[in-house]
Amino acid sequence: MYAIIKTGGKQYRVAVGDKIDVERLPNAVGDQVTLTDVLMIENDGTVSVGKPTVTGAHVLAKVLDEGKGRKTIHFDYRNKHRRRKTIGHRQQYTRLEISEIRG
């Protein structure tokens, strides 16, 4: 059994026991999170596809950790204009462990 969920503008394929890194959620470490944007559920060969989400379906997950991703560097340069700009970014994430899929 697996599900496709949407959180933080991205889609993830999850099954029970999976650990995923999603964009930062406001929950504390150890909290139980309910993800309600379930786009699809597969259970023993039967597939339920939502329009846009599956009604009554949700995924329960536990917050394991919070952290930061790798640093990305963006260098902007304009030729003949003496313009150079370096921008760095580190995305914050929340690590979730999927505990149950209901649908």
C-alpha cells in the first residue's frame, strides 16, 4: 500500500515506515502530523485517484527531526555593466516518518 501526497508544493510517494524530508512544517519534534492532500492511494492493486484529492483520505506521520539542506550558491553576472552578485540559500526541512495511511 502506498500513497502520493502533496506538501510544500511538491509531491511524494510514501508507504508506511518511509522517512521523507519535506519543506519545514510548524510542528515540534515528536508531534503527530496529519497530511490531508492525498492525490492517490494504491491498496492491493486497486487505485483511487482524487479530483484533485481523494475524499476522506489522510496520511499520519511523526516529526522526527528538523534541519537544513545543502547550501546552494547563485552567482549573477552582467557583462560590461560591472554587476556581480552572489546569493546563497539553505532550505529548512522537516523529517517525517510515515506511520499510517487511511483512505
